Amino acid sequence: MLDTKTPKRLDLHLIVDNYRTHKHPVVNEWLEAHPRFHLHFTPTSSSWLNLVERYFAEITRKRIRRGTFRNVSELIAAINEYVRQTNADPKPFVWAAKANDILKKVAKCRATLEAAH
């Protein structure tokens, strides 16, 4: 849909995570056939992306899972209303984890990944 809804004269730059699926041969073939698409990979453990994911998790936890929606329009309206309400009284996101705890988790995950390869 992105391809058909965007004017053909424009290139499309997509920011994606570093999952292997984005580098799969089938994806590469598709990208070669669609040269106006350009993938930009986020750095591993990119903190700004973690904040974006955290924001979507909050919307899911506080609004979507608590709701009942008869159609997509109702779901979109509920999400938009949640965003309006939170923007009316914004609060900064504060990291609760200590840096050392985060680094320990990263080291453990890295060791697990390296052991799998």
C-alpha cells in the first residue's frame, strides 16, 4: 500500500530494526525490484527506538487491551483519544532501571546470541 499511495517520483526511506528478516534474500530481491525503497537500519540496542517501543507498549497496555472495538475506525479513534489525553498533560519518561542492571542484561543477551552462532 505504501508503494501505491506514495507518488512515484518520491523515494521511500524506511527505518527498520536490525532483525535478520530485513536482510533475507527474498527481501533483497524485492528491494532490487523496487529501487525507490531505501532501508536504514537502526543501531543494535538503539535507545531512542526502545522509547518508541515503550510508548506503543503503554498505548497497548493502557488503552487497547482495556477496550472493545467493533471495527478499525473505533480502534483508531480510541488510540487518537489516548494520545490527545496524554498530550494534554504530558509527563517525561524516566528510566527506572540502573545503568549497571541494563548493562548486565545486555551482556547476558549478547552471550546467549554468541553461543547460538
